[in-house]
Amino acid sequence: MNATAALTFITARANMIFAEDKEARTRLSDALAVDAAHIDSLVDAVLVTAGKAKPWRQLLKRIERLGVRKGLAAERQLATDNLLNCGVTMSTSLVTNAACIADQEGLRRFLRATEGFEIDADAAPAPIVETAPAPQPEAPAAPAAQPTATTPKVTPGQRRALVAIRDTNIRLQEFTVRDGVKVLSDDHDNRPRRDMIEFAIDKKWAQRDNSTTMLKGQSVTLTALGASILAA
């Protein structure tokens, strides 16, 4: 299976599991608004769907960083290691124990769903045949705004993050110790994850305004390199 078809399958399967998790959480939320509602079974259902969804959420993040083939291999290896190394949890909290069991079952379901899932290796580049260059007229100088051949290649997820930085007024702001640093954006529904923003900053595709503190919020903008990536 090629990478495009594999990504389509993985995304469809993940979205189905995410929808199931969201539905379970909605049922629990609705029940909590009712006095004396019986919620034990609803809590159990949320733990189960959360355990199923967790490895798929992690997989999609890995794919954005590593690509489909390597991302799937890495997530399967992690799931296998976690199952092999996990022991019996003996917490005094019944909820903690139930969540641990649900997570382990979610890993088993993930491994069964992706077992034997082979993705084609990237095609090898065509060999370069050296020939004597024909005389060519001198080419005009390229405009300065044109991206160079050294412009980095980015994944679709990384490109979406750069577009968001360019168009939606991305800020990083630190709140309470519990909440930590959050990404703020004018487009709340489509704002990138914090790790995608920090990755762009680390790669010098973006920069943040250090003239203000994180408590007040620091604006994130594209560098010239980041702008050239979007122009490519």
C-alpha cells in the first residue's frame, strides 16, 4: 500500500475512534447535569474509549513528524514495549486501576488493527546520467523573493502550522502551573498544536517576540526562511 492510501485508511480509522470517544464523553457530561444520575457505566465507557483513542492520537502526531511508514512503525514499537513492560497496577484508586487496564486494552486493539499493515517504501530516485552540458545563454538573475533550491521540504502538517503563524496571529502564553504554556490564535478551531509551533521555531522557520514575558504572551511570526517555504 502506498503512503497516500495508508494515510487515508489510518485517518479514517482514527476519526471513527475519536468520534466514539467524543460520544462517550458527551453522554457522561449530559448525565453529570442530572441529579442522582447513575454514571458508573458511563465513566467506564469513557475510560475504554479514551484507551482506544490514545495510541491513534499519538500515531497521527508521529506521522506529522516522521511520515506514514516510520510513524506507524515507531508507534507500534512503543505500544509493544509498553505492553511487554507493564505490570499489574495496584493503586488505591479504582479509577486509576480501571484507566490503566483500559489503556493496555487500547494498545492491544491498536496492535491488532495495524498488524500486517505494510506500507511501500519510498521509490528510489532515478539515477543521474552525467552528460556534457550544451551551451546555454546566460540566464537572467532570479528575483530575490524566489525560494532557493535549499528551501526545506515540509510535511502537510508543518505547512499548515506555518500558514497559521502567517495568517492567524499565533501567540504563546503561560497560564497557571497546571495549564502550562498554551497556543492562542484568532482561529481557535484550527490553531496548531504547541509542539508544531515550537518545532517551527527550533527550525528557524518562525520566531517569537521575546520583548514581552510568557505571562503576557509572545507573538510568533514567520522568519524569511519560513516565508520562503510557503512561497515554494
